[in-house]
Amino acid sequence: MAERETLLVQVRSSTISVAYVTSRELAHSCGVGLDLVTRLVALGLLEPVGRGREEEPLFEAGAVPLLRKILRLRHDLGINYEGIGVVLQLMERIEQMEERIRELETLLFP
């Protein structure tokens, strides 16, 4: 059986182009089963943005690196899924604060 390529769907709205993947493509891209993607959606760790053909959940293409991050936290660090949610929130908060620091540095030290 030939290896299946991931198909990214492009949706264009004026100046914005966003790529979407189905839950099957997301699972395939990360080497996991569809059941795990479904479970992570139920736990709130992955969030679909809509439905595609045959009502299959669609995710922004950014869900691929997010799922890979979730898998690393689970397998490499042994963090349970509830803990992964907390870690992801903290990582996002740190990124926001780092961005704000960069903005302030630009204002203070042009």
C-alpha cells in the first residue's frame, strides 16, 4: 500500500489563507490513531474549527505541531493529559509575555 500524502485544504478570505487538515490527516501526520485524536478533542486539548466532507472534524494546520507537542509531553516527560492542558496554557502564557517584553524593549531601546 502506497504511503498517503497529507492534503491541506486552502481557504481564502480576502487577504488571509488558512490551511486545514481533517482528523484523519492529523492522525496520519503524527503517526497516531484516529481514536487518540478523538480522545484529545474530547479532553479539550485539540479543538476542531469546523466540519469537512462527511462531517469529519477539520483542524487548522497548526494542530499538527500542537499534537506533536502533546505527544512529546506525554511520552518524553510522562505528563498525564490533564497536566498537559496546564503545561500548554503555561507555555502559551510565557510566549505572550515574551512577545510583550520584545514589544516593550523595542519601545524603550529603539
